[in-house]
Amino acid sequence: MISEFGVFTRIQILLHSSDNKCITSRCSEGCYLLRYYSAFFFFCFFWPDQAFVTLATSDSYAKGALVLGRSLRDHRTTRNLAVLLGPHVSEPFREALRRIFDEVRLVDVMDSGDSAHLALMKRPDLGVTFTKLHCWTLTHYSKCVFMDADTMVLSNVDELFEREELSAAPDPGWPDCFNSGVFVFRPSNETYGKLLQYCTEHGSFDGGDQGVLNSFFSNWATADISKHLPFIYNLSSIAIYSYLPAFKQYGSNAKVVHFLGKTKPWSYTYDTTGKRVVATVQESSTHPGFLLKWWDIYASTVAPLLVKLHGDQQFHSGCVIGEVAAGVRHLDISQEEPAPVSSEERKQRWEQGQADYLGEDSFDNIQKKLDSFLK
């Protein structure tokens, strides 16, 4: 393999030859070499047959996909970006996605039809996530990394392509299962057909794609430890609070944050003037620092892109407040002062998963309490 230094040294010699009679032909040869080796380096340092893939079945999840794509671009990925779109994503978001992603593909929404299991999980919206299985039809790629639209990268994660199918991180709720929010796979029509057949015959133990994929790739827990991704590649935002000392020790190494749960970053409002997230939802279980990162990307790049493409349409009102762009609706974020909560009530809310993560039970307050014990 010829080094970059060697290539441009050769061109420099050609262009600075003392033989004036040959300078024109040598310039031509130098330009030819430059074009040839530019293509050579492109295919050495950019992998057109590999891609990060995500899915958006609604405008809300399209917002997440836009932030995910922008975060991958910001961290200099060398892979293609592909997004699968459900038919309910509106044209403004489709056009914005085309500006960030290399490939935008429309797919049919597949519903598991397993309403009983989905109801058990209190997540009826998960049925459409079966559409995720379409990612195996992207056979023009040799290897892909699927990332849910509610994930965001914090650094370059191209090294994931060194892993094999099916590599994924443990699920925080049941670590013998992998979380299907981030996984490495090889597109294959054969695998796609087998997955559809499995769904038809067996359904899903949780009503969503994660149940199907864990059952289909049932030896993940025991067969090959190299297919267990470190937790830093799929850091659950809600798992942070279940083991704060570990997050304090290792959280700075996180590469991908996953906003698990029904409350997503776009469920909040964001004050662009004060650069702060405003909790307008009853349940909040996301680390404020990660929320701010997500909203910083959305407010600084995604919202202006949408406004540039489609003027003052209010397709993203209710999410951003402040001076992001003309036409973005200002919202009233005043909130009534909450009534005092007793220690017993706070304990009950914690046990029910309803802690006040942006208030008295915020990460900073919990960390201060832990620090006082650890000193």
C-alpha cells in the first residue's frame, strides 16, 4: 500500500520538474495520479458497502432519526447513513432526512398483532417496531449497525463494524437478553425470510422486535462473548439511576446513549435562550445532561433545517421555545409550584418508577447525597 506522503511526493516531483518542455504532460500525469489516488483513499477510508441504519415510523421518531444522523455526522463517521421510513412520516421530515442521510427508503409498517403482550408492557406503540425487520433487506450493504431513532452517539463508533452478527449490548432489565436498540447485522434476504416465518409461527414474547430477535438469535447469551457489546455502546438513560456509583465511575466512557422508555427527548420543551430542558411530562427518567445534548443538536441544526426547507410551518411546535427560527411558536412554560411530598410518598414513587428526576430526585442531588456517604 502506497502511503499518502509517497503519493503526493511523486506528484510534487512531477509538477516541479526542471524539464519545461514536459511540464504540461507532467501536470497532466500529476493530476491523473491525484484523481486516481483520491479514489484509492476514498475506498480505503470510506466503506460504501457498510451503513448505520435507523427507523422512523412517525414525525416524532423522525426528529430522533435526524438528531441521530446529525450526531453520527458530527463525529465523522466513514459509513453511509440509511433510514427506513414508515408511510406516516410527512414530506417535510422526509426531505430533511434526505439532507442528512445517504439513503431514505420507504417501507411498510408491520404490526405484531400481539395486543395482549404489548398491553402487558403498557407499550401498545411497540407493535410497529416490527418494521425494523426490513433492515435485513438492505442487501446492497455487506454489514450494518442498526440504531434506534431514540439513540444518540457521543463519539465515533465506527469500530462497531469490526463486530459480527448479531452483536448487541445486554438489556438492563434482563441482561441475558440483548437490547435491540443497537446491534450489528449482515443484511440477507434469507435471514429476513426466516425472521418473518418465525414471527408468523411463534410471535414475540414481549410483543415487539426485541422479543423476536432474542428468540431468533437465542444463543446470544452463551455462544460467543465477542458478540456482547460493552454497555457504553447502548447506555440506557433510565438505567443510570439504578446504579449511580457505576455511572459516576464509567459514565464518561459512554459512546451511545439510549433514551429508553415512553418519554422521549422530544416529549419535553427546550428553552433555547436559557439552554435548559423544561419538564412538561409527568414521568421524567432521563439524565439532564444527555437531554441537553440531544436538544442542543435539535435546536442548532435540525430545527433550522426544517424551517429553511418549509418556512414557518408548525410541524415542530410544542418542542422548541426561544429564538431558534422565525415561526417557531413560543410556549408558556410556567408551572405551578408542586406541593410538598413526604418521605413515604417519595419512596412509593421511586418504587413505582415515578421519581422526580428533574427536581428533588435529580441526578445532581442524588450524586451529592452519594458523595456525602462516600467521603
